[in-house]
Amino acid sequence: MSKGSKRSISFHASHSPACAILLARQHPERSDTQVQVSLDELQNLLAGLGIRVAHTVVQRRAAAASSTVLGEGKQAEVAALLAEARREHGEESVLVVVDEALSPGKLRTLENALEVEVIDRTGVILRVFEQRARTQVAQLEVEMARLTYEAPRVREDASLGDREGGGGRGGRGHSNVELKKQRIRERVASLRRALDEQRAVEEKQRARRRDALRVALVGYTNAGKSSLMRALTGSDVLVEDKLFATLGTTVRALSPETAPRILLSDTVGFIRDLPHELVASFHSTLEEARDAGLLLFVADASDPAFRDQLRVTRETLDAVGASGVPSRVLLTKIDRVDASTRAALAAELPDAVQVCAHDPDDIRGLRDALVAFFAQRMTEETFVVPFGDGRLLGEIRAEARVVTETYTDEGVVLSVRALPEAIGRWKRALPEGPPIEAVADLVEAARRHGLQLTTVAGDFDRTGLDFLVVHARDEEGVPWIVRTPRRPEVFASSCVEARALRLVRPRLPVAVPDWRVHAREVIAYPRLDGTPAITVDPSSGYSWNIIAPGALPEAFLDSFADTLAALQAIPPEEAADAGVPTKTIAEARQALAKAMEATRGVLAPSEVMWTRWHRWLEDDALWPQHLALVHGDLHPGHLLLGADGRMQGVLDWTEAQVTDPSLDFAMFAGCFGREALDALLTRFERAGGKTWPRLAEHAAERWAAFPVLGAEWALRTNNTAVLEFTRAQLAATEATAAPTQR
């Protein structure tokens, strides 16, 4: 072949080369190990295509942005190796494979220089996917990805002549390149229409599973996902020891089946430098990951590169919006490593589950862990389903864990445990009962859940913003708190609170409510000991109890610091897994900026304050680099104190979340001042709490912006009293601002 001649891509044709020369560029930031791991991976991909690697050449480059793939010396070395390979295998049986993604221009330049077909890593992966695609959707997705990749790499085909067809400029007709690109565009459009039809069917199937308990197996290709799928579900899925053996998405129920059922999805494997064309095409796999209730990151414990593979998988899922889904790491093929390696892995990744897919005990333990994960996120509810609504009755029995089932004249009374989303759906399907507006009705609702209570007062305690409260005693004289939501949407937030309470109760040095009844119309728990630091009287306003805000006792500061340190010591991942909402630092800042815009008209902050808020939002040095579990509304009315001022309990966990750790410190600063905050932070660090240099300043600025959050809530709930309070709070903040901030 003459130098500079044009050739079409033959790699996708039926003819497959017998051997390849493998090229890699090593830049200063890539270690020898990283280069070798990537080359081994590419060699395995080629082996799956029946192509043997004859030689490997590594070109060391001083900069990643080098304009050429090979220097003159390496180019001569590769040319000699090509000549040797051609003598052994024939002219058309050799190609060059580059272990990176090349631009069309670089690829063509290298082909012309070496006078041989050259493909890059992306081309190899696409060919493997094309060979392994089994389902119609996978075949359509892979073909569209390949055509998208090939379109900018189309070149003249001499076998078709210089020009053909009508049109074109000056009546000369279209060139071969133009015609081929046009055919590719038409084929991609056709594939997109076909995919849209198939995805519509898949979307309907996913919609039917939307409220089901779902687990997605994700991870590097050949990490052992399909073996786990077979072991956990008993399904006859394809299991092969090669890269990308599975390209479709398979969904099966956990076996033996649970009540409610847990669905397991086996998704396509990931790989380093996965072509963006494939990331865009594999819609169904990404949807399964985003919609799952739990992601199991599967990693081959016997593969020395599994840490890097986990990173690749996480980065790919983060890029498509699945970063917020709770996850666990599964170290598979653990039978292939020795006892000392297992112990080292357990120390390095204490939360990871070590499992062998062929060990029945390991599979039983993993199955039990999946059941326990979803069980902790469930809430309890009681339904009265009319006898004639057999469809709803069957759905509840299938998707919930039925605790009790009795029969009355009104219908079937089911006490169940299920996910809040499913409970909400079933509630909407039943006729809504009238809201509870009388104390007697709330006591009767508690009785239906097994509580025999006598009220202490004849009217509701109406001081709370979200609940009406009744103080009562049971038959043994134990005091109880019984609450009913003021608004329908409060139930959803109470489900979050229930999950937070279950998580923190055994971890804190103070008491939190132990909900014995949690239903849409009633929440009940034994009253905690202690006196609220503040009580609210509708006529006289706030009244401090036991402590004075200007002279906090040591016992109060110490216990407050110990409580916050214990709370923030709970791993954020564990809190997210328990169903506590998570908001990254970036998301928290974005939400605050949006709230400022939404409330600017009703709060009317001064230009000085508006500038101050935004200066704080934009100052990266003030903001933390880590997340923590926070209470979110730790004002004195939610703190229960002993006679010496020591904290004994914390109420109202509705706003609990994983987010900016300063949230609870900010409210403390607003209630007790900067000097008290400094004293608290000293004790917090002593108790093991994690801080950063400008935490106190950041908390003070967050408190200055608190009126924004209050006003946003007031607008959302149409609460004019709270809106007026936030306006007064803002006015007070502006009046006491430091001169430099005015």
C-alpha cells in the first residue's frame, strides 16, 4: 500500500485480523502499573474478538497534550514489527490498536504513516459490544453508538469512484463522504425511532416496578455480577468468564421470595474510558441504576485493580445522576484470595461485604442484609380496605409485610409495614377520611392502634407548626404524646423523621422519641423526661426554662457538644442508606441561592444584606469539604433539660438530613451568641467532632441567612405568622450587623 493512500474501516466487516500491534502512550501522570493494567484489559478485549496481540509498544511522552501518537524512533520500531507480522500472517491480517481514544485526524495520520489499519480503544470496545449484544434494545443501542463514532471518521472509498448521485454543488453530485454520512444520519434517525418505541415499552415496565423494592448490581465488566444474580434469584442468566458477557438488563425477584418482593437488576458492566457514545446509548441500564433503592457495587476481590475499577464505576454513575442512590460494596470471588488478604480488605473497607457467589452461607447472609436494608426504611400503617376492592387488597398483600389482618363491618383492616411511597399510593387509592379536629377523635385513632389512653387536657396543644398534640396517660399512668398532622403533606416528612429516629436512637447520649404508633392520622410515643429549654405561651410569648441564654451552664455546653459529636460521627453513607435525605455542599448552596431569589420580594432585604448573603455563598473558603448528619432544627424548644441544665433529650427530627455540618451550630449561634458558639466548638472538638478553620464564621453567616429558609417555608405552607416572624428576624439581624457588614 502506498503511503498516504485512503482505506475504509474493515475492522467491522466479517473479516477479522489475526493479530495486532498494541500501542500505548505513557504520560508523566500515569504509572507503569496503570499503563500495564489498561493494556492487559485491552488485550483481553481483543482476545474476545479472536485477535492475538503480537507485540506491545509503549511510547513515553513528556506531556499529555502531545500532537503525535508516536515519535520517529517508535514509529520505525512499529514499522519493523508490522513487517515481521505481515510476513508471518499475511498483508491483510495485521492491524495496530492504540490504547486510548484518538481523534479522527490523529487516527488517519497514524494510518497513513504506518500504512496499516489503526483502531483506538473506543473502536475495540464498540466492536465487543456489537458482538455480544443479544437483546433487540442492546443491538439497537450498540449500532447507534457505533455509527455515531464512525460518522466523523468516514473517508473516501476509491472503489465507488470520485462522485456519484445527483445534487451537490454545481451539479457535480455528492462525494462518497457526503453520501456515506447522509446514509449514516438516516440510519441513526431510524435507530432512534426504533429505540424510542422500545424504551417506551421498557418505561411502562419500569413504571409498574416504580414502588417495588429494587436493587441494581453495578460494577466493572466480568466482576461477577451475573454469578451473584443467578445465586440470589435462582434465575438462569448467562454466566461467562469474559468481558461484557452480559449487555442487557435482567430483572428477577430475590429467591426465596420476600414479602414485599425485592427485585434485583443485573446491568451492563463498566470499563475504563467507556466511550461516551455508549454511555449515551445504554439508557435502560442507567435508568435501572437511577431508579434503584440500593446499588450494589460489585468488585472482584482477586483483581489487584479493583479499587480503580470501583472508581470508574462510581464516576460513570455520578455522571448520569445516580450518585444519590444508597450503595454497598460487594467484594466478590473472595474464595480466590487468602485469609491475610481478606483480613486486610476488611480493615481497608470495613463496610464492604465479602462474598463468594458459590457459597450458600455467603448468599444467605447477603440476602438477609438486603431484606434488613429495606426493612429499616419501612413504616407502619393501618388500612381499612372495603371488601369490594379486591385489586387494592391484593396489591397491599403483595407489596407490604402484613403484620395483622382482621375483618370488620367496614372491610379488611390491615396493619402493614411498607415503604412510605407505597403507603402514600394506597392511601390515595382509598377514600380519604375527615381530618382529625377533636381530641376525642385522636384518642380513638390511637385506640385503633392498640393504645388505651386518657387525656390530660381537654384541648390540643397547638404550639407546633406541623402537628396538633394531645397529652395523655396510658392505663399504667405513663405519660404519652399523641400527634396528628396539621396538613396532609406532613405525613411524608414524618416518614423521614421515623427513619432518622431509628438511626440515631442507639447512637446518642440523650433520649429521642420512641414512636410506638406511626400512621397517617396519628403518631404516639411515651413522653421523654426533661423540661424544654423554651416554652411558648400564645399570650406571653417565649419563656426560658432552667438556663439563661446569656449564662449557659457547663453541663449544658458539655452535653450539647457530646450530642452533636455523636450525631455527626454517624457515617453519612449509613444515614443515606437508612433513608435520611442527603444534600451535597454544592446542592445546599444552590438551594439557598434559589430560596433567596424566591423570598427576596417578601423579605425585602437591604442591599447590604443581599450582598452579604451572596458573598457568603460564593466564598469557598468558608464552606466545609465534608458532609455530616444534622438535626436541622435544633432550637431550644426541642431540647429537654435536666435540673442542672444538662440535655436529656432532643425532639422533632423532621428536618434531619445529611448536609452542611454547620446547620446545627448556626442555630446555636443565633440563639446564644458568638462567644457561646466558640465555647461549644472547643468542647465539640474535645469530644471528637470534626471542624474546619472558619466554622464559627460560616455558622454566623448561615444564621444571618436563616430568615430565607423560614420565609420559604412560610410561602410554601401559606403561614403568614411565620412570614412575619422571619421579617422581624431579618430586621433584627440587619440592626445588629457589624459596621463592616453594613
